Amino acid sequence: MKSMRIIRRVLVAAAAVFIYSKTFLASELFPRALQKEYTDTVSSIGTTITTANPTYLSGPYGRIAFRLHKLSDMTVNPPGKYDPVLKHQCRNSSDLTSTLSDRGVLDFKVSISTDLNMIFIGDSIASQLSQAFDATVLEPHYDYNSNSVKRHFHNSQHFPEVAHICVTESAPIRGGGVSAYMRHNLMISSSSMKRRGVCGHGSKLWGLDVVDSLLDYQYQHPVSKQQHRYKSDNQSDEEELSHRSTRVGRFNAAILKIPALGWIKDINSVTKEAIIEEIDLVGKYFGVETVIISTLTFSNNVKTLDDWEGIQKVNEMIRQIAKSWEFSPTKGISVRLILVQELANFTNQLIWTNAKHMGYDVDLDFSINGWDGMKASFLLDRFERVSKYFWPPSIPMVCSKRPNGTNVRSCVQNKISPDGGHWCTPTLGPRYSASIACLLGCVYNGESGYLLGVVDTFNIVNKSVRVCEDECNQRFMSLVPVDDEWIDDGATLYSRSSP
């Protein structure tokens, strides 16, 4: 537990906060050009600079803070460390295109410190992204044998390639919080709820027993005799710690991923009512007050342009649900705020940029409303189908250059997707995790450290959160390069909604 002692030391040397004030227009091929648009508006993302030990707490900034690190920094986990599923891994792939390799685009790792309890829910794509998030909140010495990391796997004897993670729970994470994941292939609904769940590959059920096991999980939380004080650099690391057994009890936030086409046979079945039911049930059974919903991404199961248009309609529905959500304590629903993570915007920019590099006729003006619905037929350029179980992937999604034939073996793989369904977490994981930390900071890093407590001014709070939400998505769910001084320059980042 030495790392927990180090955490309390670092913030004594923190300097004053300085605020960045940039907004971005994604309109040119090279990402460095995306930083050319500036405004005089105050940014929602602040930083502090410290020269002390690189381990840190979120406390002085609110309840969640994060750092960006060079890829060579071995004090931070690689994004794929906690995901052992072979089909998720991107091996023998080519380097990223020169555009995607530009400084500050994808060349960093992330570490996060938070005391929040977070639950990720969704299919295998959600599982790999949640494990990438775990890599940011766990210290490097933790592995699968650590007492603080709980994993449960489903392994198929007949189809080993479909082995997957059922449940994970890591506690305490850096900062004292909890990070957990529950697999569910479809939408959470009352009709699919059972007393005991089954984590089979094609299971359509979710179980209250799994929910209870996540809430009842006991872990040893280190408590300092000077819990709310920070030691100076010349104090000993050997401060005596006591430990209390802590039950998770409830989660502060849920990160939901609506399952991809494939699990959902008809995109039109994803209705406003179904999304709201999932939000309500997650609030009821997990106790969450904040929900983040990731927008739906392209995958190999998008077989027609009508499917693609349907996904875009669902994404707009998600945005409207978030904006119009009204907290009503009289209804017994705990969810107060819904945020949108623009994951589709990020992954689409990756695919479009890669397609342009391969020679496809695509536009890279990401500032145009609905740009990802224009000239999108290139997405359907696929390999020949070789299995009745798996739809072939889109060539510009998985290849780094045009293949010579229609067989997948003729493809030189890129570092975006291994199979057209999952993602290369070393590439996407850092920005995904940073965006989650940034979005949660919009809610929990208020002046009182808990913005959700401001119930009487909810409309004002909601408006300020939306401004912060938008900047988090522009900064991290896009190819906009991060500021050079944010990476390995002693900068701790935190988002905060203006009052």
C-alpha cells in the first residue's frame, strides 16, 4: 500500500490553476490544424502543475482528476493490460497513418484518480473499453492475482474465440473509488430481469444476483490518521495507515453502451422508451445519480446505409434524452443528470481519416453537421463472407491500405479495429478514458465538490454542465491534438462546470 501513501504527498507543491480557452473546428486533414480556432470563452478544463511525486489524489480538484503521459512512461499501465480476450487484441498491425500519428493525437496514455464508484454496462465492446479504463485507475503493480481486482470469465469450450468477461470489480482504485463492469448483450429492461442471471455468450438476461454481488463487494480501504491532510515532500512515506472494511453499497455513475447491431437485430427497436427504461432501472438497482451514454459506433453488423442512418437517428435520440432529462425525486428515480459521450464522433473520425489515407473519396470537414452521413457508402466496402456466424468487416475500418483481393488475409491490419466490431484499445483507450474522467468532472468537480447537490438551481446547473460536456467531447472524443503542455509536464487536469 505504499502507493496510497505517496498519493497524499504530491499536492502540497501544486501551483495555481490556469485555464485554457480554446474551441476547435475540425476542417482539415492534418489534426494539428484543428487547433487553429480560438475564442475568448473560459474553458471548463483546468490544470495544476506539480513537481512532486507523480502519484496524486483528485481531492483538491474535486472528485476526479487525470493526467496524460508519454507512451514510454512505464509508471502507467498500457491500455490493454486488463483485457485478456484474444479477439480484442490488435497484433501484427501496421503503424498508424501519418495523420493519426501527429503529435498529441493518439500518442499518450492516461492515469485517473477518483473517489467515485463507477459501473460500466454493455456488450463485449463495453467490456474492452471498461478494461482500458481500469488500466488508468489501477497502479501498475496490480494484476489478476491482486486482492483488489475481481474478474469472472465465461469461456466457451466449443468456440474459444467467443470467451469473454462477465463481471469485473476493482477496489480501491487510485483515489479510493470503485470501477466495475457488468456484461449485458441487450438493453437493460424489466422483461429481461431475473433473480439469477446467466452470463452465456448469447444470454439476453441480466440477474439481480449479479447486481447484489457488485453492491455487496467488500474491500479494504486504507484510512490515514491524517485523512484530510496532505504531507509535505519531506515527510516520511511510512505514515501509519489503518484499514476499514468497506462495502461498495452503491455506484455514483453508470457508463452505458447500447449494444451494437448484431445483438440488436433491428435498429428501430432502440426507442426512446427503451433507453429511458434502461436509465431508470440502472438508477433504481445500482443507485446511480449520473448516467453517461456512449453514442453508437459503426461496426461490421451495419449492413446497409439504412442501418447507418438508423444508428445516427438513435444517437440524436440519445442527445435529446440527455438534454431534456428532468430529475424528479417524487418518482423514486435516483438519476439526476445524463451526459453523452460522443464515442461515434471519435471512431468515425478515425475511420474517415484512415479511409482518406487509403484513397477513398471522403471529405474530412468534421465541422459540417451530419458529415458522417455524407458519402458514407465506402463503409460498405467489405471482404467476402466466409462464416455464417460473423459478418465481414469494412475494409477501411480494419486495413491500413487497399487489399489486393477480397479475402481478409490480403489485408494489412491497421491499429483501429481487429475485426470490424471491436476496437484497438491501445489506440482508443486513452481518449475514451480521459473523456469519461472529463465528463464526470463536469458533474462532481463543482465549487462544493458536488455539483449535483445544487437541486434548487437545477436548470442553471444543467446548462453549465452542457457547456462542460461539449468541451470534453471536443477535446477528447475527436482527433483534436491535446495541448503539448498537458503530456508529462506535471499537469493534473480536471474539468469543472461554471456556476
